[in-house]
Amino acid sequence: MKEGTEMDDDWRVRWNIGVLGLLSVVAVSFGFGQHEASTRAEEVQIQNGGVVLSGTITMPTTQGPHPAIMLIHGSIPADRTDPFFQTFVKLFSKSGLAVLFYDKRGAGKSTGNHNASTLADFAGDAVAGVNFLRKRKDIDPKRIGVWGISQGGWLSFVVASKVPDLAFIISVSGPAVTPGEQMIYFRGNELRQKGLPEEEVTLVSNFRRDLWSYFRTNSGYDNVRKQFAQLKSGGLQEKAGWPPAGFEVPKPEEIDSVSFGWFKGDMGFDPVPYYASVRCPVLAVFGEKDILIPVQKTIDIMKAELGKRKVDFTSKVFPGANHVIQIAESGKEMGQSPFASGYLGHMENWLLKRFGEK
């Protein structure tokens, strides 16, 4: 196996979103009064270049045009039947919104190759979804917003830059740093959980950053070789469990754009420049015990950047919650615990305060 393929395991974080059980939802309005809306489901197809996204739009049975929300996936190739996401389809549809959710490209009935796709591809899919809603006569084009989790939180701001009249953004655990920095942060937390002291975590993290920069630029070969030799001779490679046994720093001519495609592409995606295009209200939600993203750093960056344009920005950190805003419980994977108290209601109330009937 090539080094580039092995290193891909560092950024392709996979977790299993389990069945979540029954949730109590208090319905509020989004321009249609305080009632629990009855709904109907419609199968739809959305074209984005050569990819066809298969989805479902859940519509109120009342007369339109209706406000709408589109859900944007995280990094896993989930389809629209995923119980985790169905929680939010039900939450928002019972609040009177039309809800669009499609199978991620390469998943379910959607075409395309998920593993060969880039963040730009996924952003294009999301923009295509919003534009699909805007063209429907039963949807109010001025009242369309997006909800995105994790990777979807990153992409929600890209959508806002492409759709100037987007009504709102709800970003859940969407970091304000590059994928590369996010993964360095996460891997550092893994080392801390292993019991490595902070000094050693810093050494490994600095090497990871320099190694990945070398993969991206083909510059710095001698430097990363020297750092790796020090990690290896000092026993830190074995202690950290990274890089994997047998690893050697590849020569510049061995770094091709296919095996190392993520490092040369998505790793450097910076969401911050897209904040300049945002004019709509933004709700950013986080979990206090999220080990995948730097929560406070993200809030500080968002507050500073969105504040430059006086964007209506609200952040909320739920105590004891993990990356998917479930209560972090020892020994349990994400998806196996209940949502943090008040999480669902907080999103509903935020929407009602800004867009509900007066």
C-alpha cells in the first residue's frame, strides 16, 4: 500500500451514527402560526453537472409558497433514510417548513463517486439543492435556509456565498479552520486520551503539520525527514502509534496528485473567506466535549469575521455534548446517546424569533 493511501486514514474519520430512539418535538411556526404541520413526501431528483442527486422533499399540506430548509451532510456518505438525519427532517417539517434532504453523492440512489469527490463537488451539490428549491412555485425563494453538520457546516457558508439571498444558516459543529488543522487538532486529542504529555503531543502535531505541508507543496523534504528520524529514534513514533510501522518519508517525485490528492486539495480549504459573503442570520451550535474541532477558536473566528458586517450571529455551546450534540458518555460511540437537553428546541426558538409570525 502506498504511503498516500495509508495517510488517507488520518482524515477519513468514520463513525457509526446509530438509531437514536424516539424524540419529543415541540412544534413552532416559521411564518405559519404555532401548529404542528401535516406533511406529504415527494421524491425528487436534482441535477448537478453529470451527477443526479436523489432526494425527498417533505412539504406542508397547507397552501404555499412555503419557507424551506435543506439539510447538508457531514463527511459520511449517508442517504436520506439515515435515522440521525430523519430526526431533523421531522423536527423542521413539523415546524411548518418544507425540508429537502438528498442522498449524498455516491450514496443511496444518488450517482457519483463519494470517495473521489472534493469539498467543491459537495458544495456544488448543496448549491444545486438550494437552487432547485428556489425554482419551485410552492417554495418562497426568499425564505430558504440551510442546516449543515460538521462538513455540512463548512459548506453552508460556501452556499451562502453562491446564493446571496439565503435566509439563514444553522451550522452544527462546523469548524472555522481548514480540514488539515481540524484533523491535527483531533489527532492531538487522541494522543492526549492515550496519556501522552502535552510536550509530546506538540512534537507529534508539529511533525504532522510539516509532513502534510510537504505532501501539499513538495517542499521541505529534508526537514520532515529530520523530524521523523527524531520521533523514531526517541520512541515517540511507537508511543503515538503514528506514523504507521514501516513508514518512510516519500521522496518529492513519489508524491503524485492521485494518492496525495486530499493533501493537495481539500486539506487547505479555508472557510473564513466565505464569511465575507454572508449577510443572513447565522446560528452556530457546538458541543462542549467535541474532540474533533476547536470549538472556542471557531466561535472567536466566526464572531470576529461575521461581526465585521454586523451579521446576526448567535453561538451556543451545549454542556457535556459531543460533535453531534449528544451527551458524551464514556464507552459509547457517537449516535448511541441522547441529544443534549434543549438542543432541538433552541434551533426551533431561534428560527421562530427571527422568522415566525408576529
